[in-house]
Amino acid sequence: MVEHHGLLIGEVSHTRMIESNQFKYRVFYLCLDLDKLEELERSIPIISSKRPNIYRLHPADYINFDRNSIKENVMAWLSEFGFKQRVERIQLITLPRTFGYNFNPICFFIIYSHGVRYALIEVNNTFGEAKMFWAGALDDQGRATTKLPKDFYVSPFIPLDTQFHFKLRFNPQGFQAHVWSKDQEKTYLHAGLSTVSKPLTTGSLLATIFRYPLITIKVILGIHYEAGKLFIRRLPYLKKANDIHKQRGYYDRKHHSKFVS
């Protein structure tokens, strides 16, 4: 795995099984040790957490318990979840806020405790809402699999009462994540992230500005573009307001620390 910080270069793919619709795009993610962000800022001047920058790790962009840092907020979530083990460190795998704009469909927290690594997944939608999914312990090969009720509005073309099936792998070569949206009868969507690990330096991060310009804006525009294609094809469209009772356990960023249970 990445020792402290790393640059993850790869590809995101989305495949809608029923509609036979697929798209891919190149991305980069950052893998960051949350205990060493200040050291990172001193060594790479184009990234920061406490001030505006080309790339920024803003605590408000992640799970928020009104603590002062990303790590403290994650620790607060773990405490509420009932995780009792001592946390030695946490790594975050994420798209950073880019030129002041943030949209992060999914990010991952790797929690180190007593020689075991655990994965916590944060899924975001375009309504400013986020939900946490506990993937459990990674095995000796850095793999974890789990399936959990979704109960969260992510796509207007996928029912709320489906399950997320997660499959992760984090090793020295890179990071891979696969997410399937399923019910008992069918698979609606597969989303995949496949990356290889590179050293994170000022030069390698500067290069991402030109290779992946305005990456977070590109991601949100791509989501709306693909949704528009499906809407034009007159696929069944599920409005968010239709099934509020099926949306549970998520966090509303617009109202700070408001959780909907």
C-alpha cells in the first residue's frame, strides 16, 4: 500500500446493465495520510487543507461532525458507529477540491488499528448529501467485500431499495473499487475505479492540472450528460421526493451536521 501519500492514476467506468449504456473517463485520486497533511502542504505548495489553493482538502467536503479536521470528523463517526479499537492512523483516497470546486462521487477512508486495516466508504449525490458505508476489515491481500442496503438517492434511474455490493483492493500497486447496484432480480449498474500508485510530488501533482483539467467539474458534467441521455431515451425516472421514507441514514451537507435516520 502507499506508505503515507500517493498519487493514484487510473480510470472510472460506469456500465448500466439493463440499458446497455457504458462510459469511461480517466481520473486521478489522491491517497493521503490524514496525520501528515501539514507536512504535505510544506512540501507541495499547490495543495492545502486550511486555505484556498489549486487543490484543497477541505473538512467540509467530507463527513462533518463540526470538528476541526477531516480525521477528527472520521473519528467522531467511528465512535458513533461503535468502533472501539484504538485508531493508529487514517488514509483518505479522494478527489480533491479543484480550483475551489468540489464534487466527489465516492471516497474511501482506510483505518489502521492493531495491524488490521478497515475500509469506510463515503458516497455522495448531487443534492449535497452523503452516506457512509462500513466495508469492514481488509484481508492480508488488501481485499474487502460487503453488501449493504442502499437506502440513499444516488440515481433517478435506480430504485432506492437496492443493495450496494462493494469490492475493494488496496495494495502497493494501487487501489481498485467496484460497486454494483442490485436487487434480488437484477443488476442495475456497475461502477469501477481502477488505479495504479505513483509517487506524489510537486511535479506529479502539477502534471494533473494539464492531464486532468478541472477534474471535479468534468465529473459532475459527465454525470448530468449521461443522465440526460437516459432521460431522452424515456427510461423510468424516479424523483427524489417520491420515496423520502426509503432514504435513511444519510448526512445533509447543506444543514451542516444534520443526519437523516
